[in-house]
Amino acid sequence: MTDFKNIVQTRRSHRKFTDEEISAEDIKLIMRAALMSPTSKSMRAWHFVLVDNKADIEKLADAKDIGSQFLKGAPLAIAVLGDPMQNDCWVEDGSIAAISMQYQAEELGLGTCWIQMRGRGTGDGMAADDVIRGVLDIPENMNCLCVIAVGHAADERKPQNEDNLKWENVHIDKF
């Protein structure tokens, strides 16, 4: 196991993936990380839809105009969902689950990229939520925060450079 300090430094967004499938065991570990992630009031009210059907992944990639087309090359997409009427912290809870999945994938040697869907849409005015609902049969009460692209990275990214950390943005006691 890689130590967390290194996982945090090496986890980068990947937008190019090989055709290699992801093992069922790796998928289970990624979802385990999501299901163990902390939530407000321990509600655990998020939902996740795993998509490995290429036709559906391509439709998800078209749910917004900019920044999602690379999803078409990923072997797995994970939609992170929440019900705003059930949980006023659905965005925060879903975000924590999403990054937990990304760190677990990194530890497994897989690449990921967060694709923002909440508040996004197509050029013809259709909300990304509506597109995603249609593709994945999601109930009306659920909203999609993001889709996580997962796969074996086909690009190489350098680890974060410690020299570029913005320590000046860290304040002690007062701003």
C-alpha cells in the first residue's frame, strides 16, 4: 500500500485511458471507499450509478458542452447523486465520496477525473441533470453532482510539485 502522503501528491486528473477493463475487485474497493466516506449526520444518503456500457458513457459525455468529451474514452463512469430535499448537505457528502473514490483508484494504480455536472448543461439549454436522468433512469428527486471517469491512465502526469504549494493561503488564528 502506498502511504497517503504519496497518494495525495501523485493523484492527478487523467483524461486519456487505455481500453483495459477495470477488475471487479478494483471496482468493489472504489465503491467501498465511497460507502465508507463521512457524511453529514451519518445520513449516507448519496447514490452511485456505475456505467460501463460504452453507448451510455458516450451519452453521459454529451450531458454538457465543455469539459466532458474525454469521458467517451473511459471504461467506467460513476455518477454521484443526491436528493436535495432529503439532505441539505448532498453536495458536500457527494464531494467527499467522490474524492474518496479518486484516492482509492489512485492507490490501485488507476486514473480518474471529476466531471462537474451540477449546474451545467448543453448549448441548447438542456440541464445536464435532465440528460443524465434520461440515460440512467434516475428519479426526478435525485440530482447529479458529478461523474467520475475511471480507467487505466494512457497519459502520464507528474506528481504535484511541493514548491508550488500556496502556503500563503493558510492562515493561523485570523485571516
